[in-house]
Amino acid sequence: MPGTKAKSTVSDSPLNCAIDRYLVFLRSEENKSPLTVEAYTRSLRLFSDLAGIKTPQDINKGLIRVYKSELHMHRTKTGSELSVRTKNHHLTVLRAFLRYLVQEEELNVYPPDRVTRFKEQERQVKVLFSDELHRLLNAPDTSTRSGKRDKAMLELFFSTGLRLAELRGLNTKELNFRTREISVRGKRGKIRVVFLSERAADALKDYMESRTDDLTPLFIRAPERAAQVAPPGENFRLSRISIYNCVKKYALQAGIVSNPSPHTLRHSFATDLLRNGADLRSVQEMLGHKDLSTTQIYTHVTNPQLKEVHRKFHSK
């Protein structure tokens, strides 16, 4: 059929074949996590669709300008514009792809460093006030099995500063109640150790004691059905959207109007440490940040010296 032939031609274009080779390279040589490869795949497929070219050699200054314009006009499935940060993510992925073509395939393509990013405003850090945090952590009804699970998730988010994907990927065998530690695989496959507060450890113990299954995932759905399934039971692992909606649900119940997300609890974890005197590099390690500059966004809301200067010298 003509339509089928056209579709095959597009998917087998030199550009898309190069993208496929790059994705294999990310998995085999760079050891990128499945989530990273998935994100790069979406980004490069978007570039292929919006750029409308067939070969990597077609990429030039004018094409990059057109691509940037298309990113401005592109809308998500919900009709929303892309944030500047998301646009820059797509440009960063394109630069990485071009760098691969130059270094690994030795192709004469547009220089990756000439793909400039959009100027971003300084990131705003949303954190919860202590009373809001208290209400949120105590919102789940721990007389129910699902309430015990949700309480454990919320406490774990605040105790460790885990990313949503990191928390979702945890398995029961990774819990160590004796040392109150958990080994976590973060971005770029890097392993780090996070620590459980007494509250988080107690909530997790309460949750684990309520489970009657032997499945591998730490946080699961449908516990009654899960008890009838043999391990590992990956299909019962709680989804990303379920965990995200869990935080939203209890924030609403707790009357928190700032609309916090799981990442808000990560921000709250970091700012709580810094406000209580933790050094920046230790917080960097606990958050799993590659660069210290990423962690430094929290200093704007936690610098006690600036607060003291303001108290002493600002006119009353």
C-alpha cells in the first residue's frame, strides 16, 4: 500500500537510523538508565518530526532556528506550551546527539556547541512550611492498609529526598531497618545511600507488617490480589501517576493551597537539612546531584547569615 511504503521510508531515513544507533550507544556504551533513554527517544523523535529533514547533514544554523521556533509553537497533549526548561532539555539532547555523530561516527555535521539554549529565569524552589508538612505527613488514615502504604511513601519522600522515579523503583530487599539505610539507583545509574528518619522507619515497618505478599516491589497496588501472586510481581508496582496523585490527594485533604508535588517534598528535605546546618556538599550527595551548582539553588532560601544580617541591619 502507498501509505505503508511512505511510512516505512520516513522511519528508515538516515536521520532516524542515526538516532536509533545513538540510542543503542546510550544503552550499551554509556549505560544510561531506561528512563534516560526513554526521555532521549521522545526528544529526538520530536526533533525528527518538527525539523522535517532526512539526514543529519541537513542540520544547519537555519534549521536550528526553525526547530526553536517550532518548539515555541509546539503544544503538549493537554494543549499546554512547553516550559523554557523543557525546550532547553530538547536542545541539550540534540547537542548530545550531534556530539555523538562527530565523536563516534566521525560525521561532518553542525557543531553541537553552536546549538544555544534559551535563557532561563532562576529556578524557584517551592517548599512546605513546617505546619503544612506536619499536616501532609499525618493526612493518611493509617487504620487502613492503603493508608499505611501512603503514610510510608510520604515519610520516605521527606526523610530521603528521593525523586519520584527512585522511590517507585525501590524493592523490599533494599530496606535495611537495622542501619536505617536504603541503597538507591539514581540518575545515570549511580548508586547512593539514603537514610531513614525514625518516623520514616516506623511508617515503613508498619506498612511492611500489613503486607501478606512476597512480591519484590516496595510499593504495590491491590494488596489483596498481590497476596495471590508469585514473585516478583512487577505488574503490581505502583505507577508514577499513582504516586504523584497520592501526594496531591493528601495535600488537598490537608488544606495545602500551594499544590505541592513529590518534588516539593524533595525540596523541603534539602532546605530542612541546610537550615539546620548541613553543609552543601553533603546535601549534594544525599540528593544525588552530579553538580554542586544544582544544589546551590537551595541556598537562596536557607542562608542563615543573610537572614541574620537582615535582622541586625534592616531598619525596623
